[in-house]
Amino acid sequence: MLPQEFIRQKRDGKPLDPAEIKAFIAGFEGERVTEGQVAAFAMAVFFNGLERQETVALTEAMRDSGDVLDWSGIDRPIVDKHSTGGVGDNVSLMLAPIVAACGGAVPMISGRGLGHTGGTLDKMESIPGYSVTPDNALFRKVTEEIGCAIIGQTGRLAPADKRFYGIRDVTATVESIPLITASILSKKLAAGLQGLVLDVKSGSGAFMGTEGEARALAQSLVAVSNGAGLKTTALLTGMDESLASDAGNAVEVRNAVRFLTGAHRDPRLREVTLALAAEMLALVGLASDPSDGLRKAGAALDDGRAADIFGRMVHALGGPADFVERMDEHLPRADLVRPIEADVAGTVAGVDTRALGLAVVALGGGRTRPQDAVDHAVGLAGLAGLGATLEKGEPFCTVHARDEEGFRRAEEFVRRAYTFGQAPGPRPAVIDRFEG
Ligand code: URA
């Protein structure tokens, strides 16, 4: 079928044949399907949606546009997590070693921060010498021998998504649940996983605007991923405040290491990290069910096995051998470290989490364009959570800034982000669970 006829079908609300979807995506190669045609198709889907089987076909076609990783020969189950992104979300840094300590292999192909959300790769690059672009042989060796490797995109994983996303980004067609589903899952299916857990965020710092939309995305991701043959569950988790009490790059790595060694664990971060680990272990048969997974994950964290694995992974990928023991000597430090103090006594009633993310960007710790460099040393530390009660003059955040100008910009965002008043009712960090 000609591309224009294929687009017309969707424009007119008629079902698409999986073979035609495959042919359309195959036409991305060599740009036989033009940029205008990709954009028109995206807009037709934006307005008319896709049926489940159409989304599965689109996801599989995008997966098959490049390489699919092959982990045969590794006798651990291959399992991973994907988060829709948030602020103070350093879960991956603890989750990968916890699951590895319980017998899983976690080849964690992560992304960079964009907009107000942080990115795991930027955090890992705070560690001197750590390489997020090892060659395939080292990536495989670290995954097999240590059990986890947190790295960036390798080879040609789902190149059709790269082109499709780039066009969606400039044609107001990103916010479509079937297109987001196919985009996220094509890359995860190409990673050759046996199990996947999705962390879909809801709240003021989340990518999806409302809880209803976040639920719809979680349901779509779980149905399509299982439909494409990958065992998948999803958790809906809260992003109405920063997940960790630190947000930035080096400050989140420090928070993660203190979490792993037991020096300090933010309670909501602990709840989300262990719940995701439990799902991963249960999905691939390393636990009989999520509650057994929770026990196993908790033990691997508390007895120090996860901290040990994190340290070994960092060293194997080029970081210092004593990173866990002496991280304060290795992590970059900001020149100006200054608290923001409460003007009046009160209780934290609301946090605009997106504004906190933007404060990190304003400090230079995030990007406004994909090609921007980030300052790993800057960030926000010791963020007060919802319901925290403060005295007048008590700090509710400490800014790590490059200079006075950066501090002032961040302070403006942080002060605007916090509302003081009536304490909100308690809300669990894990709001809901979805399975196939
Ligand atoms: N993240 C992705 O990878 N793709 C989307 O479409 C949206 C978020």
C-alpha cells in the first residue's frame, strides 16, 4: 500500500493491517517514507488512536528496525526496569545491584535527563572515570559476571523510534498513549529482556499530566508488552514531591550510595525501590511472588551485597575501586553550598515537583537542549518532604550552586515550589499495580 493510502486509512478511523504497519515502518530506512508522511501518520494516530493489536504491531516493527540484543549463554534471567522519569528518581542506581545480588542480570540501558526530569546516565557520569559507552564485549562481561551494568544506548537499538520521536517532538504529537507505548517498548524489546517492570509516575513532577493519563499509559504499556511476548508488570508511583531528598547528579549518586550502605534511606525511595525489585524478581522466577521478592530484595540490601555489587560495577566500568568507601573524595563538589530557610514556621502542604526539577536545570544540572553539557556538582540537597514541619529560619533545602547567580535562580524556583499550610493526608509512594 502507498504510504499516503496507509495514512488515509488511519485518518479516516479505519483499522490498519499489521503487515501494512510493518511495511510503513520498514520504509523509514533510507527515508523512503518522507518526514511529512511520518508526521501525518503521527497526527492521524494522535486523533484516532490505535487498537491494542495495532500498537503491538507498531512496537514490534520498530523493535525490528535495528538490532535485538542476544544474551544466550548467560544463565541468569535478563530483567530490567523503565521509569517514565521524575525528579530525585535515582532508583536505578540501587535497583540494578539489588536485583543482581538476588540472581538477576540487569543490562540497564538508560537515558539522559531532558526537560525537568533527571537522567541516570548524567548521574553515573558524576563518577570520575565511569564509562557509559563500554564496547559490547565489556557490557556483556560486566552484566554476566557482576550481574548489572548501567550504560547508554548501544549499537542500533530501534533506530525507527529515534527518527519517529524526533519528528513527533517538533509536530506536537508526543502526547499520544499508543505512540509513547510503542516508543518506550520498542527499545526495551530490542534489549532482549525476559522480564520488564515499568515505573509510571503520577503527580506534579511526572511526564503524564493527570493520574488518569498515567493509569492509561501503565495499562497500555503492560498490555502491549505482554502482547509482544515480554512478561511485564507496572507500578504507578507518586511524583508529588522529589522521590529522594536530593535532586541533581552527584548529590543523587551520594544519596544512592548512602542508601546502599545503610547510612541514610529516604522512606519513600525505599518503598519504591524495593517494590520494583520485588516485581522484577517475581517476573523472572527468582521469587515465588512479589512479597517473597520484597523479602529477598530487602535482605540483599541490608546485608551489604547490593552495595558491594554497585562498587564492583563502578570499578569494572572505569570508576575508582574504592568509590563506595570514599565517594566524598571522588564526587565533584559545588563551589557554593547554601541553605534556603523558611521565612515563617509552617508545614509543607504542597510541592511543585516540576519546579524543583527546573531549579536543577537553572543551576546547570540539566539540559534545555539535547546537546547541552551538564554540571554534575550542582543540585538540591536535604529537600523537605510533604508534611514536614519547619521552624522559622529552619532550612528546607540546601542549594549546591556554581555561583551566586545560580543560587539566586534556583532559590526563586524552590521558594515558588513550596506551599506551606495544612499537612496533606498520607499517600503511599506506590499507588497501584498493573499486570498482564
Ligand atoms: N519516552 C520515550 O522513550 N518515548 C516517548 O514517546 C515518550 C517518552
